Amino acid sequence: MTLLYPQYFWLLLFLVPIFVLKNYKEIGIVPFGYILTFILIVFALTRPVIEKEPLKSDQLLSDVIVAVDLSYSMSATDIQPSRLGRAKEILKELVKSDTNTRYAVIGFTTNAIVLSPLTQDSELLLHLYNGLNTNLVMTKGSAVMPALELAAKMSKSKNPSLVILSDGADEFSYEAQARFAKKRGLVVNTLMLATTLGGTLEAKKGELLKDELGDIVVTRANDAIEIISEFTGG
């Protein structure tokens, strides 16, 4: 047993005059009760504790960085309720299913920004996911390299895991991105959120989006992005 505050024993000096000036055998039951209570209070103030071996609990946490494509094409509805809507559902499922993982969220179009640093705060993440909206996107198109570069800076893990939720973005070849990710130790998992047939996009006035020639724009899955996962073991 160890006393955290042994200095409180000095308070017992107040009892010395009682035993010096009066024979302790003549002390009545009631005064003796007061004295005993005082001694117990002093003993309690010293905070006696019993030392035990600390319990060691090794909680293995893993870091997962999620990069969400926020380009306008993610509003297509070939994936229900929409490509971005499905991405939000996947994000929520990830957070609720794994409590031993810290998640960070990146949003990217032609640039990438940190929407949430690495955290286990599920309430914060769920609130963030609900706020993801392609209506806030000011640029058209998307590029994966900025998301890879930002993800490589966010975790000190030797082989951080990156999950890309996208329709494949706009590149015809991703060999440069794959080499970069492998060099930086990223393990990239890609979840394709588009179909081969593709989907149309609505313009602001509710009409279907058309290109410069007046043809209806159809955005399809870009499978070229798969090479990043193949290179990095995702």
C-alpha cells in the first residue's frame, strides 16, 4: 500500500494535547468516537492506494485515407441514388463497421483538399459525409494525382491505405500515378462508382448537359484507373 499524501499525518499532532493533559483511560465513549473519526478522516486524506501491475491493452489502429471524387460527373445516376450518393453510403458503412481504424477524408476534382484529418470521431465523419455535395464544385473534371500526393503526406504509416471512390476521372493512362503511389508506399484500393453504359448529367436548368457540338454528354466508367491498384497491391 502507498500513501499519496502522507503529509496529512501531521494533523494527528492536534490529538497530542488531549492525551498529554488527560488520561486516555478516562476519555468517554462519545469523545473517543470523535477522536477515532478524526483519525479515520486524516487517514482518508492521505489517499492510501494499493499498487497493481498496469493492464496492458494493445489496440492496433490502422490508418485509412479515403479520397472522394467530387467532380460534376459524380452526380450521374447510373449508380443509385447517384455516384456521389453511393460513395456517401460506402463511407458511412466503413465508419460504422470498423472502430479500430482512423479515417481521413480527401475531396478531389482537379485539385485535392483535406476534408477531415485522421480521426476516430465517427460522429464528426458522419456529419462530414452528409455535407458532401457536387453542387459546391466550381471546376469541371477530376485528376487523381493531386489526391495521391496529398494522401502520401497525411499518414506516417510505412504503407498507408488509400481508398479512391470515383468514376475513374479523366485520364487515359494512369501509369505515372501508379508509379508514384508505389514509390510512396501507398496501398491503393479503387471502388468504381460508374457503369460501362454510363449516365447523363443534368444542367442547372434541369435539362440534360450537352457538349459544344450540342450532343448529350454521357459519362462512363474509366477502367484505366485500375492500374494504380494493380501496381500497389490494392
